[in-house]
Amino acid sequence: MLKHRGIVIHDTDCGEYWAGRLEKSGIDTLGVHPAGGIDAHLTLAACADFVKTEDFLSFRDRLNRAGIRVEFEMHALSWLLPRDLFSKHPEWFRAAENGERTPRFNCCASNPEALEYLRERTALLASLFPSDTRRYHFWIDDVAEAKCHCPACESLTASDQALILTNAMAEGVRRTDPEGKTAYLAYCETLNVPKSIKPHPAVFLEFAPIARSFTRSLFDPADEKNAAQVNNLPGLLAFFGSRDAKVLDYWVDNSLFSGWKLPPKKFELNAGVCRADVLGYAERGFESVTSFGCFLGENYRELWGDAPVEGYFRILSEA
Ligand SMILES: [Zn+2]
């Protein structure tokens, strides 16, 4: 039995139109997501301004009155550790495979000063994005794999390094919200179970099988792509525990189906796959299930009419 059911939409879609659709949806959680990619630190900064506006606050109030809690999900590392610090503190940043430090993506996971800076900035970020669920989803950069190859980091896997950074963020979140919990994003290279680092007690698993296929259930072993995504799932659940474990899937992510490029393509939900997946997740002990639901707002309606998301809401309510 799922505890929480949600959808994640772009901050730029937060307004009257989605509020009206969500009020009738039966879901209890809305994730607000500034777009990812290499400019994620810029969309994050714009979103931090937007969430202070009257427009957003009244949107949030309206959802809260309908029993929907608002939280935020974002790639944050390049905002947390601004790249212009590179000239002053190159050792805070990542060593590429050739050993040279680079400001491109993430940071060194072994530099104590970088980690302390990360904690302080995360405390600030948590105050900019107060979460109704007390869950914070501040992810490392939006890149398949960018780990540090300095001598101190070299023996750590991408997942170990991601967990070190996530643990530091969890400590930072707790400086602002003493009950706050922080997501470890298992996605691309970090789908592997960490080997030599243990999670902070306030860290929970967020599983996002971005490279999956949608023609068959994620748990259909005949689908090679899906099998590769769920290969390590039992290990991840054993490692992080199923308490607070959350799925972030893509069944209604029309930004993915549109190649992350506007205009949005016409969207249709594969309800059979979605239903089988949601049941599979619930059976494995996940407490929360959500999906990106981007590119389905007003710009979708102008081209194609109201996006068919009711089927998704129904499947979640039945689970
Ligand atoms: Zn390093």
C-alpha cells in the first residue's frame, strides 16, 4: 500500500491551470522541478525567485487547501558550489580522468572545505525551498557520470562519491529543518549500490530509472533495458531501507517523450505498463510513487487539448 502519490511538474507550469487539474487528481504530493541540464543552476536561481512571488504562494495555498503537499526536486550541485569559486579553490572541484581539476559538474568528494561549504549552502537552499513533506531533493549535477579522480577519491565509486555529497547535504538540510530528510538519487551511474560509504540516517532512496523503456513493465525481465535499470534495486532497497523510499518514474513525462525540446509532442499514457510498474514498486516496499509530468501544461493544451493524465492519477489511487 502506497503512502504517497505524486506528480512532478516544472516551476514554470505552476499556476491556475495545473492547480485546477491537481485539485481533482486524488494525489497528495506535488513536486516542483526547475528544469535540469547544464543550466540547472540558472533555472534553480530563477525558481528561488519565483517561489517568493504572490502567484506561487497563492498556487501553493490552493494546493495545500486541497490536501496536496508541495516539495521541490532539483539538480543543485553547481548552484551549491558556484563554479566561479574554481579560480580561488580549484582543489574543491573535480579532478578529471587526466588528473586536472575542472569546474565542470559536481565536485571533489574528499575535500573537507568543499564539503563544509556544501553543508552551509544546502542549509540556505533548504530555507529558500521550504518543503511541506520535510523531504528535500537536492541532487548532484544532471550528468550520467562525473566523479572525481583525485588521489583521495580515485578508489570511490560514483555512488560512493554521490553518497558522500548527499550525506553532507543531509547535514546541511538539518541545520535549517531539524526533521528534514534528504534524497539519494539513484539514477544512471548512481543506480549501483554504494560500496564503502554508509548513508546518513536522514537519507532516503529516490529511484529514477531514466534509461528504461516504456513498451513493457519495468519488472518484465524480457526487456533488457528495464532489466538493467532494476538490476540493483533489491540491493539499493536493502542498503537504504524501504522507509521513505520513493520512486521518481517517467510515465507521464512528456518532456522526456518530446526529447526535452519544445513544442510538446502529443502524449498518450501506456496505462498497462504504468499499472504493472506501480504494483511492482508497491510490492517491493516503496512508500511513495511519483512521476515527472513535464510539458503537459498550458503550452500542451494549446496544441493538443488537455493532457490525458487522469489515467495516471487513477492508477495511483488504486494502488
Ligand atoms: Zn576528489
